[in-house]
Amino acid sequence: MYPLLFYRRGSYSSNPYQREIIVDGYYAMRKTPDSIVITTSFSTFGNTALEAEAANQDKLNMIKEELKDTGIKDEDIYIIGNTVTPIYKGDTITSFKATTDFNIQVYSFNTLLEYVNNAYANDLNIEEINFTLDDPQTYYYDALQKAVEDGVIKAEDIAKTLGVSIDPTPLMVIEVSNIKDFYEGITIRTPGEIDILKYGFIFVEAQVRETFVILTTPVQHE
């Protein structure tokens, strides 16, 4: 990962009379997720721990059968946790609650939407949705490079408007965006946020701040 300040040329502000142009470069690309991981949980109840567990297993089997109808295979379903907890009324155990947490991996946005709609009907709780790319770091760094190029174009346009020339190599480049924020941005923690990505795309965004030195010789316009 680039540090916050990832480029600095020479001695900054060595000339107190040096004039500069500072711009923000930005770039965004739209990518289709390679896969989507949905973390889901459900609970069942019983008078005994065994009853609660048995009901839980029956419901899991039912869910798996329904998922097969949507094209989701057994190998794309991962159980990540099972718990059984007593339910108290005062100091007395009145019943038991069995909970299963599992991940489902799907490969299209339409399958995700179908699963979400069916989840409500089956009393499933969607805990988290992760949109994944096979190589997200490469996409982010590509966007970062194009953001730098965008800053150069903006600085040159400003210099032309002012009637001056600039050194096209920036004096300093600061990474404003952050790859960590990008990773967090493709994780949805509440089902209502699905509307944000209703078209099924991940937006890879990068932003930099660039400083350019204004040269003393103005641009001569004919």
C-alpha cells in the first residue's frame, strides 16, 4: 500500500517565492463482482437442547434444498458456527435456542437479490454481504495511477488559463483515498444498503492531491 505521501520531488518550498498549482486528481472505474459472500443466521427453539438442535438441523436441510433450486451448490455453503443457549425465566431454564451461522457464495447479483427476498420468507437474518474481486489491490492501484494522470491534466488546463507554464512532473503527490476504505466500502452490513449497489457494480475510486511548480516563463500565446 502506498503511504499517505507517496511522492515528493526535491526540497519542498526551498524557494519562498515559488508559485504553485495544487489540484485534486480523481478516477473511478466500475467493476462487476467476481463473487458475493452472504453471511446469514437463523434460530430454532425447543424444550430441550436436543429438540432445539434437531429443529435447527431440519431447517438447515430445508434451506439447502431450496438453495439448490436457485442453483447454489452445497460446496458454496459454509457453516461457520453453531450454538445452543438456554432461555431463562428468572432463575429457571424454560427452553433452548439453537443458532446456525453460515456463508453462502453466489456469483451473480440476480442470485443475491433472489436469496435476499427468500430469506425474509424463511426467517433468515442476513448479517453481512461482501462483494469480492479476485484482485482488488490491482484495480485500486490502476485507479490511483489514473487519478494522478487526471491531476496532471487539470493542472495543465489551469496553467493554460492563467497564461503560465508548469513543470509537468508534480512536486508532490499525496494519496487522499485509501485502499482500506475501498475494502470497507464493498462490504454491506445491513440488507437495506443493497439498494446502493442495485445495478450490481463495485466502484473502485482513487483520489490524490498534487502540487505543481509554476515556471517563471509564461506561455506565449500567438
